[in-house]
Amino acid sequence: MKIYNTLTNKKEAFEPLENNLVRMYVCGVTAYDDCHLGHARSAVVFDVIRRYLTFRGYQVKFVRNFTDIDDKILNRAVEEGIPWNEVSAKYIEAYSHDMNRLQVSIPDVEPRATDHMQEIIEMIKALVEKGHAYRIDGDVYYHVPSFEGYGRLARRNLDELQAGARVEVDERKRDPMDFALWKGAKPGEPAWQSPWGPGRPGWHIECSAMSIRHLGETFDLHGGGKDLIFPHHENEIAQSSAVTGKAFAKYWLHNGMVTVDEEKMSKSLGNFFTIKDIFAKSNSSESITAETLRYFLLSTHYRSDLNFSNQAVSAAKAALDNLYGLFQRLEEPTCGETADTKSFQGMIEGFKSAFLHAMDDDFNTPKALGEFQRLRSEVNGYLQSGLSKGSRKNVLETFPQLGEPLGLFQMAPKEWEFRPMSFAVTQPGLQADSGQILTDDWIERQVQKRVEARERKDFATADQIRKNLAAQGITIEDRPDGTSRWKR
RNA sequence: GGCGCCGUACCCAAGUGGCUAAGGGAGCAGUCUGCAAAACUGCGAUGCAGCGGUUCGAACCCGCUCGGCGCCUCCA
């Protein structure tokens, strides 16, 4: 298996530090607002990485944190007029809800900064003792020049950084690059007791403290969005290695940004789409919307940026329609039995090995999805001439089995709906009475009436029924034997 | 200004030194069908931003140019 490591800037053979145990930490979110598609991408990408490692036989311990104390949370509390810890609790709940809808599996540990104050304070104390941090009044700063390897991850040197510094420099700091480990509390702010007086931790230290607490001083994988490389991950390394004297994470993985009109999706630009909104505006069921979003998110390699558009999501939905269409046909009773052919077995095996090969190469999900599509096309070809029951079953099991690491193809084919996906009300007339209110029984009766009409060659009636159903978003497909299937 | 990434067909997107440049969406044509739908088959980049260079051979390596983006500030 090969994994691209930001630390070395190249793909490396993946070798866990300890046998087949993989310890991975991913930076989660600051709980002060609903999460958007960018947050979701990071969560889905690392969910897939975790699932695939597990699928490959590794024992994975996966930790993803919540930042539940931070300036933005405090600001939000003032805005909403509620206590700060209600803000974080509310948005942690919202995040968990969204991740659950997106079928993102729950990490083994979801640590929160406020539950690790002891570890954080101990770590800062150690940094002060070792001369890597200093106190100014109630604040504690990390002294960046005291750490020799600073800038290695982001491939920058201190001179360059200072030349480009855009922040107003706090004159009290020994170096402009120094960052806060501990912030003394201002009146009215929440505070924890510390050797430097009441206050709260800076952002970067919590990830160091929590990852070491749950995974040990050196662990295998550390992930997050690529916008965290600098300064967040650079600072994590500086803090952690300065305390332990050991290497921190062995492999650093970073996902690309989600963009809108080629610009990074972000709060500050205001060009973000929340997961909540996307689900609310979707004309499909929650599970179908979730699978479509996952397919969309995995259709670009995790390290590249991914542009969000209605068209791109629709393409993902259409691609899934074709796959679920095949599943549906495979489940139908066979008319003619044909014997298994050698070439069929070979084709399935060829697919499996192509899938593994793609995923083993730095989790190349777009390539893997391409292989699934190729399998679909192959199986459809076999279906033209006939496929044995055993082979049908084989295919029907292969998709969910290999789709599991991607979190795809877990749905029963009959639950799938084939209507084009949209996120807004496009055609009010059609939208208003789309399939949802129609019961399967009612549709079934309509279809049966049409079958009977066709039997007596009353095509006018048959076509009228088909037209009516089409207006409700129901598609009819006639089989050669005179029966019909329908799809929402 | 510094550091880094990217530019592959109408759209999305793999491929990063050597078979006919994966796959999906959209489109067109054919087979099938009462007509459809679906499926299948075929068509679609003599070329991978442009220009040079290295090489027996380059989308892939090197250089320059143009264009886009990210980070350098909170950020997934």
C-alpha cells in the first residue's frame, strides 16, 4: 500500500509502527456552527481511509476531536445569547447528526478539549520547563525559534514566514511567529485554573495533548484539510516533539478543499453550503442524498480540490442510477438459466484486483469508482445473453462487499429512486406531486392495468397510463416477456 | 513578495516515461420495442494550456510563458 505523505512530499510504502495496528488522528471541527460540505469532505475522506485500512486487515484506532472551547464559540454564545457550552454542545450534536446521515462511521474516540485540560496544562508546563515556552502575564507562548525543525511540514523557513507576516505583531512576544499555548481569561470569560492563572488553551495545543493521550507519543497517521498544514499542523509537531523528544505522526495526510466556482468554500467568503441545507433542499430521500454526496465526494482524488456544482452532483446521481438499475435487474427472477462461464469468474476476479490496486495506491477512489462502472458495463453485457443465478448472486454480493470501504452500495435496490436529483424546486408543477405521496400498491395497480391494456393491444390506454405515471416521476420499462418494471 | 498545487474531450475525472489516453455525465447513430424506457453496440481528444529541451520514445522529466487555485490570518 502506498500513501502520500505531506511530510516528505511523496508517496511512501505504508508500514504501521506496530505490527498491523494503525493509530490515526484527524482534526475535527470547532463546534460553533453547522458544518458545510468542506467539513463533510474531510470527514468522508478519512472515514474511507479508516474503512479501507480496516478492510485491508489492519486494526485501526481512529480518533477525531471536537474543539469545544475557542474564541469563535464565545462570540457565537454572545450572538445567540446562550452559554458558551450550550453553543458547543448544540453544534457537536448537529455535526454528529450530519455525519450520521452521511454514513460516516463513528470514530473510536471523539475527544473534546475541555475534557483534557489536565493533559493540556501538563504539556504546557513541560514546554515552559524545557525552555520552549514563556509566560507573559496570564498568557503562555510557544517560542517558535526554539524548535529546530519548525517549518519542515509546510516547507518554509522562518525568514520567509516573517517576511510574509500579515498579522499585527504583539510587541510583547519574543518572536513574531510565537503562538499562544494558554490565553489568560478576560473578565466574564470561561476559565480553567492553571499555574499561570485562570484561562483557556490556545487552539493548537489541544490536538497535541489529545492525540498523545489517546494514541501515544508517536503514532501512524495524522490527517486534516490541507488548509491546516500551516500553521496548525506545523505547530502540533513543534509542541509535541519538543515535549516528547520523539517523532510525532509518521504519515501526514491532507485532503483538498471543496470549492464553489473554483474558490475555496469557507465561512468568510460566505460561499458555503451546509450539509443541513443540502439535505433539506434535496428532492431525494436522506439515504439516497447521502450516497449521492458520498459518490460525488469520492469521484475526485482526496488530495485534489473538488468543485461543487449542481451539475456535478447530478452526474454522481446519474452514475449511481445506472448501478442501482443493474442491481434491480439482477434481483429479478431469471427467465432463462445459463451456465457459468469461466470468463465470468475471471472478470469478477479482474475487477476485484483492479479495485484493490486502485485503493492501495494512495486511496485512488476515482479510479476505484471507474472500476465499479466498468464492472457494471461488463455485467450488463453478460445480462444481454443470460447469466446464471449463482453469478447474479455473486455480482449482487460483490458490489456491497467492495463498496463497504467507500460507504457505497449498501442500500436495497428497491429503495433506490431514479428521479434526477436536484437541490431546488425547479419545476413547481412536477415537484408538487412527485412520487412521494404515491403508494407502491397504487403504482402497482396502474402498471397492472397497463399490462392488461397492452395484452389486448389497447395501446392508447397503455400510453395514457404511462404518460400519467411519468408526470408523477414514475418510469416504466417493459420486459420482453410482456411484464413491466417501474422505477421512481 | 515567499512557499506550494493545478491546467487531459461539451462537463466531471483517472493516467505521471513505452500497448488503441480509464471511467462517468451530456450528445448523436444503430440493435431491441406496438411506440417507448432500459440495456447493448458504435461515434466522439492524431492529441493532454502554449513554446522549447532531454530521450530511441513524454500528457508524464527539465526550462520558459500564459491561465487558475491554495497557504503565508481563523479555517476541513
